[in-house]
Amino acid sequence: GAVVSQHPSWVICKSGTSVKIECRSLDFQATTMFWYRQFPKQSLMLMATSNEGSKATYEQGVEKDKFLINHASLTLSTLTVTSAHPEDSSFYICSARDRGLGYEQYFGPGTRLTVT
Amino acid sequence: AQSVAQPEDQVNVAEGNPLTVKCTYSVSGNPYLFWYVQYPNRGLQFLLKYITGDNLVKGSYGFEAEFNKSQTSFHLKKPSALVSDSALYFCAVRAPQGGKLIFGQGTELSVKP
């Protein structure tokens, strides 16, 4: 089946620094990628949707200058958390979709971000 | 607007007993419905989906779900629960033309030996 990877799987960074999370579709071309945020034992909150080669569309309430999303190729999207604060600590999950796969979404394993 | 509700935050089942995790949805038109499972500190794993056709859908790990249009429900079921089924389960809905996945709140399933 279609596989989505994320790197790193966990990261600790100091407050005020930036951290980049990568999301890759390993065996298909992801025309659309999604970034979610999840708090413990809660549902996934969609942060933004990105189409390859286009600017990301952010959900209401998500700061686009803080959560920079780049989808430069059909297999790679990145989420950069800029000037991280402890409240940005969370579990970030990416998902990828391709028209050729019937619009199904495939999820990455997630990245645990801890800001100290 | 589309929405999904999982009325139970937690479901407790004894191993070997049947389990049901409930999901109801609200969507205009014919929905695409999904169930995902999440183990601690992991991403979501696809269990099954309903697109069209037979109302009873069989999925991974012995799970199945029944689509009931009149009750707008898509409950997840398994005839005999395993301790290893303990996890967080999410129901999701999406419009057929490929819009966003809308997730329910999640239901924590606990299966005790």
C-alpha cells in the first residue's frame, strides 16, 4: 500500500528556535498533502492543505507565518514551526493524497514536538 | 456542513466479547466514510471505508462496519475483541468529490483480559 514517512519522529527544541518536519510519500505522487495537529487523546485538527506547486491553504485560526508549509515536489512537504513556544508542543501528523489512488488519504507516523 | 460524531469517549470490553464503536454523520449527498485506528504515539492506520455498494464493509484485523443511511450511522464492530485492539479509534467522513476529511472526536477502546 501507499506509504507516508515523517522525519523526525520526535524532536526537542528550545523556545524561540525553528524546527522543520518533513513528510514524504514513498511510493506515490502526492498531489495534495495535509498537516494535522493532535493533542493527547484528542482528535486531529487540520492545520493546512497544500497542493504541489501552490501556496498552502490554512484553516481558520492557524497562523501561516508561524507554521510555514512548503510542498515543492510531488513527494515532499515540509512544515516549519518558527519561533517555537512551549504551547506549540504537540503531535504533528501529515497525510498525503493522490488522485490516482482514489482520493484516499494516507497518514504518516507523526512527529512529537517538545519545546522547552 | 459535514460533521461526524462519536458519542462515546471510551468503550470498555472484555476480551473475547463483541465490540461496537459508534459513529454518526451528517453530510449532504452520499458520504465517503472511514474508520482509522491510532496506537499511542503513532499515526493513523486505515481500517476500512464505505464508498458505495454493500452496507456491510469488512476491513483489516477482523473489523467490519455497517453503513445505515436511515440512521446516518457507520458503527465499527468486531465479533471477538482482543487485548491488542486497545487503541484510539476515529471515524471520518468526506464528500465524494475529494474534499477534506472530517474526523470524529475519537473513542478510546479498552479491551481487558
